[in-house]
Amino acid sequence: MRLTRYFLPVLKETPSEAQIASHRYMLRAGMIKQASAGIYSWLPLGFKVLKRIEQIVHEEQARAGHLAMLMPTIQSADLWQESGRYNAYGPEMLRIRDRHDRDMLFTPTAEELITDIFRGHVSSYKDLPLTMYQIQWKFRDEIRPRFGVMRGREFYMKDGYNFDLTKEDALHAYNRHLVSYLRTYERMGLQAIPMRAESGPIGGDDTHEFLVLADTGESGVFYDSEITDLRFGDRDIDYTDMAQCQAVLEEFTSRYARTDDTHDEAVFHERVPEARRREARGIEVGQIFYFGTKYSEPLGATVQDRDGNQVPVHMGSHGIGVSRLVSAIIEASHDDNGIIWPEGVTPFHCGIVNLKQGDDEADAACEALYASLTALGLEPLYDDRKERAGGKFATMDLIGLPWRITVGPRGLKNGVVELTSRRSGESEELPPEQAVERIAAIYAGL
Ligand code: ATP
Ligand code: MG
């Protein structure tokens, strides 16, 4: 993409309504624009990051054997009356009346609708286990939407639902999700902490939240300082293997505790020596639930078991805050000059800065770099504006592309360009072909 052809409405001034870094930078980098309180348009740069995150979620769901589908955002109130949540959900649910005076709602979550689909089509234990998910807009009329897309009213969420014959099978689905979420967040450059939590209006017995450490987080967490070395990496997990999933879960969950849970804190104290205990704040980027027959019983989602008895299925649900992740990643990865995208979610793989636009040699070198990167399947953002170098660097720093290639007549005389890491700020001079190879190698490993 050439910057002169792109829509990147960068703001020089810091918007006064933005209190945290991610909100400030998303507005300043022209990623989003508020449409009304807690409701945002996603401009091209922001939309690209949202789609990268969504793609990672899809790939990891497929790896765990879950099926993608899509349900409507507007639902009839009927099913919610059947489950009892229409009255219980409260003012966070946006209620709508259609022209025939029928009660409708903008869905905050979809346990009822998926259970209705299940009961209409599945009748035997032979069709289980089954896990389906969607990535779809949700609406919750939050009393205090704030921090941009971090706490919006309309937000983009992955919500998945598992159906199992027994509690044991459903708990395996729970563990499988926990493990698959760890891998999902790690691919986004995040260390997400799985922590036992409260269940809220979704209800249920077992639940874990996933927290990304950041000072602006709403939850308190104690953690083991050695946990930062714990990496999911390329472990070859067999998601159908209960024991394997359980072992990973234990490895990752035993070294954290909520600051507001005395039981967990006591366990944490038993396991982690004092010198390694740390306290921090975290942003919730996902949650998984096991809730047994809470929805299948009232909605009559039963199957015939091996002995021919009709039994309600055991269920769980699992959410990832896809739009919130855009801001959570920025909270976890930025500096005073702007965003620092992890390679896994960056909107463009690298920037190309032409220090002397209009100079034949510099222009030709930039075009050649652009062509070679594109031919390798990479997406560069070429700053081809006739602007001074300082302004171009400031824009690149703000929008946070992890790698920048700087091209100028002086370097070209010696046959080199400059490759700069956004994260470390370190630069290296090397021939253009080597810069391309280096960038290709970095992304090939992802
Ligand atoms: P919170 O406690 O932050 O209000 P929640 O526990 O009500 O969130 P869940 O029902 O667990 O939310 O939804 C799954 C995920 O969706 C959350 O982990 C979060 O990442 C995201 N999410 C929930 N509410 C919002 C919101 N208002 N804006 C953006 N993302 C949200
Ligand atoms: Mg939650």
C-alpha cells in the first residue's frame, strides 16, 4: 500500500477525551472514529488489525476442532423468555420493538439461540461432542462505556458453545478451550493469564478469565515472577487427549491468584515462595465457562444416551473479546511515540520510508523494495509522500509497524538501506535484498 493512496487520518493533537494510551493512539493513528457513545467505526488501519486478530482466532479454533458458524445480531425475545434471562439480564440488554410490536433484542451473547439450533437438529449421543462458534458483533448497553473499544457498547466477540453427553466430556471441552486460548493469545504477542473467576449473568460452576497484564487493567492479580518464562511455544498438543490438556492447564493456572479471592490467594501462597510473588493489574480478554445443564434443561436440549434415556446435554461457553484485544495489545505494547505491534497482528509487515521522494534513484530503490516484498506475499506500507523525514518517522512510530526500511540517496551511494526495529529502536545498514530477506525470515517463522 502506498500512503498517498491510503486513508490514514492521523491526528497531531492528543484527543482530550482519551484517558489511556490505547484509546489515544487508536484515535491519533486514525484506526477508529467514535460514532456515538461506546460505538465506533473501524477505519482502514484499525479494521486491518481487527481482521488479523480474527484470523488468528479462526485458525486456532479450527486447530482445536471447533466449527465456525454465524448467528444473527437481532433476536426475538421468545427464547430469552424461555430461559428466564429476558427479565434477569437487566438494563445492559438493548431491547427493540419491531413494526408488529414484537419484542426483539440486540444479542449480548447467544446461549439461547445456539441451544435452540441444537435441540432442533441433534437427538443422539452419537452426534456428540459438538463445539460451534461465531465471531459476531454484540451489544451490551454498558452504563459507562469508556477507554474507546476497550469497553464499548457494540463490540466484536468470538463466542463458542460446546455440547457434551457427560460432565466429564464437558470438562474436557473446558480444558481444551483453556489450552487453545493460551496458544491464541500467544500468537498475538500476548501473555494471557488464565485465572479462576466469577461467572456473572452467564452463570455456571467453573470459569476462568484470561488477563493481559497492563497498569490500566480493571482486575487485580498476584503472579509468580517466573511465569514470564512460561511459553506455550510450538508444543504439539493433541486436543483430543484429556490428560495432555489437563497437564498444560495445571502448569499454567497454578501460579496466579485473584487479589480479591482469599482461597486462591492461600493456594498461591502455598505454591509460590515469597520472593517470587508479584502483584499487577490485568485486562480481561476472554472467559470460558462450564455451566452444565443450565440452558439445556429449561430449553429441552436433550439427547438419547447409550441406554436409550433422554438426558439434557452438558454445555459450556467461551468468549474472546476480539475488538477489545486491539486496545489490550496496545496497552501491553507501546511507548511514548506510539504503538508497537507484535508481528502476529501488525496491519502492515513493514514500512518503507523514502527520505527524498522525487529523487530518481531513491524512488526506484523504494519501488524495487516494494515489488520484492509484495512478491513474497508481504504487505509493506510505502510512505511516498513529499514530506520531511521527521514527519515520516513520526507517522511510522505512531502507527507502530514493527520494521521500517529507510531509503535515502546517501545510503544508496554505498549500496545500502537502513532496517530499523520499532521495538528496540536499533538500526542496521544492509543491501536492500538482504533487508527483504531479513523481513521475510521474521514473518516466515510465525
Ligand atoms: P467485563 O467484565 O469486562 O464487563 P464480561 O465478563 O461481562 O466482561 P464476557 O461475557 O466474559 O464479558 O465476554 C467475553 C469477552 O468479551 C470478555 O472477556 C471481554 O474481552 C469482551 N467484552 C465483554 N464486554 C465488552 C465490552 N463492553 N467491550 C469490549 N469487549 C467486551
Ligand atoms: Mg467475562
